[in-house]
Amino acid sequence: MGLVPFSACSGEFASEVKQAEITLRNGSYVLSADIIYRLSEKAKDALQNGVPLFWDIRVKILQRREFFLDKTLVDLAIRNRIQYHALLNMYRVRNESNGEIYNFSTLFAALDSMSAVRNFRLIKKSELDPEKHYLCAVKVSFDREALPLPLRPIAYIDPQWYLSSDWTLWPLKE
């Protein structure tokens, strides 16, 4: 099931869902996706000064309905934190969802590790009705509320802090 993106307009520093695919594995649908993270100079400066940055990869499966709003069957998130540790001169990426921690010597390597989502379990095939139509949606959301309080007002008005992606949508096919 390939990617048929729908997106509005995103800023030049926005994250982007480059590729996403949902496949059937051992009776369950799983997500694999590749994401591009673009950090503005202000975000890089904050990171270099020890400010942790958080992103949520949101995944939804919606049941299409003609006369009502689409029904949300799956609404899951993978939360990642990246932080620079000056004393160790390294970047630490923590998957807040499962507790995994990885250390990297470069920002590029740290962002690259966050960019790959592989075999993230979403829903059992048996929970879906083969007669109905389903839609998959993926979005990367930068959490400005996790920034230190003095930085938040600036992050809401400065386009250099608009680091989220748009929703990427495509039909789920069996």
C-alpha cells in the first residue's frame, strides 16, 4: 500500500513524511515510514544550548462513512526526544514511547535515527470489516508546549519553529 499524500502547505522547516506504507504482518497491519526532519537555525541553537526537542509521529486509521464523520479506529503516537549534551559532546535520542535511548556524535546521525519507523503495529486484520473502506493518516507534530516557558511565545509566532508536517493520507487496501 503506497503513499498518496495529501498535504496543505508547510513551512520550509517543516518535517515531512517522505514515504509511508502499511503492510500485513502476522495477522496485523504495521506501519513503516521514512520522515525528514528539517531544523531551523533557531531550533538548532536551542538544541545546542541544551533545550530538548520533542516530536510525535501520529498514526490514525479511519473508517470511511458516507453520512457521518469518519470513525477513528486507531489513534497512536510515537514520541521522540532529541537533546544535546555539551559535556559529552553528543546527541541523545530517546523514544519516549518505549524508553529506548541512543547516542550519536552528530546531529545528522541523531535525526537520521528518528527518521525511520519500522514495523509499528497498528491493528489486527480481524478487527477490520473487508466490506468497508479505510483511510490511513500519518503526521509528525513538533511539540512547542514542551519547550521551556520563556521560549514558547516566540515559538508560536516565529515560522522558524513551525517544525510539524501536514497529514499524509492514503487508502488502506488489503
